[in-house]
Amino acid sequence: MPRLVFHPEEVKVVSKRFGEGAANIDRYIELGGYEATKKCLAQGPEWIIEEMKTSSLRGRGGAGFPTGLKWSFVPKQSAKPKYVLVNGDESEPGTCKDHLIFLHDPHAVIEGTIIAGLAIGAKVGFIYLRGEYRYLLEIMEKAVADAYAKGFLGKKIFGSDTEFQIVTQTGAGAYEVGEESALMESLEGKRGVPRIKPPFPAVVGLYGGPTVINNAETIATVPHVIAMGAAAFAAIGSPRNGGTRLFSISGHVQRPGVYELPMGYNLKKMIYEVAGGIRGGRTLKAVVPGGSSTPVLLPEEIENLGMDFDQVGKAGSMLGSGGVVVIDDQTCIVEFALRTISFYQHESCGWCIPCREGTDWIKKSLTRFHAGYGVAKDIDNIQYLAENMMGRTFCPLGDAAAMPTLGFVKKFRKEFEDHLNGKPCPFAKHVELAVI
Amino acid sequence: MSPEQTSPDTMSIFSPALAARFDALVEKYPLRRSAVVPMLLYAQDEIGYLSDAVIAEIADRIGITELDVRNVASYYSMLRFKPAGKYNVQVCTNISCMLRGAYDLYERFQEELGIGHKGVTADGLFSLEEVECIGACCWAPAIQVNYEFHDELTADHVPGILASYRGRAKAEGKAPHA
């Protein structure tokens, strides 16, 4: 069972029902659940979208797109049915927040899905969980069945004339399916390859109908925004970055865990105070701020860094999925870079050549390099390959592989050079033999 | 063959429960083929892997070609075309787990089981896989045995974990292949 952590600096909004037994629908109602949905049902779509815009809630999946704005793009009139699609394919290495949401607060996901449906005029919502999350899917399925039994879902929700249905769906192992267009392909029973954009899903999405796709954390945040009021929610965070965020802090810290902190919270404090600092009395070497696809930051870069989309972007990285991976001074960055690119090489769907070939060549090159068979020009070559993947693919997986690679090479060039001329890696014991 | 013999009802390799699950699932979507991915996984859970017969039955029930089903199935990493062990041990070695000793854990599993990546023990009880991130980064290193998570592990936990599954298999009183 995933351990829950607590820290006095936390501001519990999305996680306030964690550990409170809220997966039980009666307990959830007792804790104030489903009031937000009733309020939205009474207020209507325009009000909901305005509230979401006021809240300055931004997508928690990684891109940070303003949720209210996304919802407002869905056309009011549509010949085809509209859909809400909840992305619970949580697969970005370093990220495990949705895991806890599904485990502890499945009804918040249901409520958020209904509210999104009310806002855009959809009658059906799909909640897609990665295949590995089977026990969480079962919790979600039970929650959905309970909501149907209470009349919160169905032809006439809460006794109104409004219909809303929810369907839960399992994936079967694929990082790429976390990309919104690939997610739609998977839900339509196909290989999870991305679609070209435009058209955007808000216009032509699932089954050709206008579709809003939100990350599970974004959706679970929605009922809290409604319940506490959009202005109050926005006031917690930093400018244009409303509310709190579930930060998954992992790696070499004393107390890893999922902590809910206000947007804009200082990264250094997050590591040293909230997560208890670097374990074993070691020192910080580097930190990946927002999941494996975000460029690495050095200790001096996090001194005054507030963790919101704008500030981390300005620092040359991304807030991404909020997965903070902390790396100590006993870690080989070349090995870390190799493990990162190996993941993207494995997960590239092969649809776009720069990503399919680029990830493979960088992996081969780094494997050889880490094993001590690298030559000086490999360093530039790795950088060249990564630069040529950027922006040349249908979906962001190519960029997600290239960006961290560029970060490692640029910021730790000396460590790459130290691996040259047959010198063994000073840190790692897991040296693979060259594959080419 | 007469049409009666080829209908899914008489030729089905799905259990009645799995067939009922399929029938309920397929009604939920605007398009039948949306059931392909979940059905492949649920059928694999029951039968152990995606045999030719499973592919054929899913194709038939959905109304698409077997080639189309294979094309979809080959994309997803959890789906397999060969049997795995009764207990499939999946060790995450991605970054967060790697930083906290996942490779020591993985090596210990290899030693204890005497198999490598995607290997199956001779008795068919265990198989081993090195897998990508399983979404347990804050409780690293973590593994999944079939769908069960085990987290915050060290290599010393390995014999105990394997013993508990051996015990479970014994308690079920079935041969691993049954």
C-alpha cells in the first residue's frame, strides 16, 4: 500500500480526503462530496467555465494549458456527440500522484468528469487508467457503480433532466497513450499512435466528436475549485498558476512522497524541508523538476526557483507532471541519461522517424559511451541527434526524449568527457556492454 | 463446418464470465472495437497469453480481422503472445526506482529464480520482466507481481516475496499449469 506522507507546509486541497475512507460513497458525501456537482447543475455551463477561468487552474498532465480556456474551445452546437476523456494513463517516470487520487478519492474524479461534461454539454465521460493500475481501476469501477446506484450518474442525474454516463477503460501498457491524441486512438481500439493537429480534440476528438481531455489530477481538482470558490483557489497559488499541486518527490531524499504544495513553492525548500533533504548525508547533484522529460536543473538553479509553470519554464526546464526526481552526488549522470533515453526508446511508438530513430541512436551511443568505448565526437553527436528530434514529430514524445538528453549533455559535459578513452565509470556498477 | 459450429457460443474458449464481461463492455461504447484493448487484457488474464484462439475469438466477436487484432495487440507492452509464469514478477528499473536500488533488486530476482528478462522458471511458477515506470516512484523501488504492487523494497525482501507466492500456489493446491 503506498505510504501517505504529511508535512506542516502542505496545503491540502486535492489531497484533503486522502486516508479518510472517501472511496466509500457515503463517507464521501459526509465529507461534503457531490455538493459541487449539484451547484454546477444549478448554475449552468457558462458559469462553470467562467469559474474555471477565474481559478487559473492549469492542466496537471504536463503542458499546463488553462483548463477553463480549454473547455471554452468546445463548440456549443455539434452534430456529433461531445465527450469528456479523463487521462489516467499516468506513466511519466517520477510521477505517481494520480495513483493516490484513484486510491483515496475516486469520487472526486467522477465529480470532476460530470462537471466537465456539464460545462461542454457532453453526455458521456470516459475515465482511462493505465493497464498496470488494475486495483485502482477496480476501485474506480466500484465508485462509478455506487454513483449510478445513487442516481448521480445515468439518464437523470440528481433528479434533473440532464443525462451523464461514465465508462471506465483500461490501457494495456503504453507511455505514448498518455498523449491526448494517442489516448483517443487507444480508446477507439487502435494502436496508440498520435494524430496530426489541427484539428484539435476540442473540435474533432473521440469518435470524431468534440472532446475535452484532462489529466486525472486536473479533473479531481475541479470539484474543489467549485466548492471553495474560484477566487479563493486562485489566491493559493502564484500569478496565472492557480491553487496547489500534488508534487511526487522521489529519488535520493529522506522522505519521498506525494506532497500537496501551493503552486510557486520554492524547489529548494521542497527538497530540503518538506522531503527532509538528501539521504545519507550526501549532497545534491541535480534535480529533474517535472518528470523524466523535463531538463535537469543544477543545485544553483533551484535556489530561488518557484515551482509553477512560468518560473520553471523561465529557468530553462518545465514543471511538467510535478514529478521531482532528486539525484545525489554518488550518481553517474551518464547512466541516468542512458536510463532515461532507454525508456523513451522503448516507448517511442515508431510513427515519426525522428523519434523512432533518434531515441534508438542516442541509446546506442550512450550505451557504448557508458561502457567506456565512447569517442569525443560522440558527445556532439548525441547533442546533434537530440537537437534534430526537437519539434519534428506529431506528438511531444520526441521532444520529451530530446530535452532531458540535451540538458544532461550541456550541463554535465565534463562528466561525459570523464568517460572517454576507456575510463571506467566512477560511479555505476551496472555497465552494459556495447550493443553495436 | 456448419454455421452452428462456428458461432462464438459453441466454439468459445472464453469462460461464461469472460463472455458476459465482453457482452456488457461492448455495449458501453459508440463503436464496438473500443473493447479490443480491454478484452485482450482480460482474456490474457484468464487464459495466460494471447493464443491464436484468443485472437480469433476477439476478432470474431468484435467483427474485425485477426490481423487487425494482432496489429493492435502488438503495440501494448503488457500483452504477450507466449505464456508467462503463474506469477509474473515485473521489476521497475526506471529512474526513481534505479536511484533507490532497483538493479540490486532485479539482480537478486534473477539469482533467486535463475532466469533473466522475460524468462520463465522450469516449473512455470514464475516469470521475470524488467519493466518501465509503474507509477510507484515515491515508494521506490517497486515491483508488480501480476497486478499486485510491492513497494519500498530492498534485495533482502526478495526471498520472502517469492516464498509467499510459492505458498499461495501450494494453498491453491493446483499445479502451476492448471
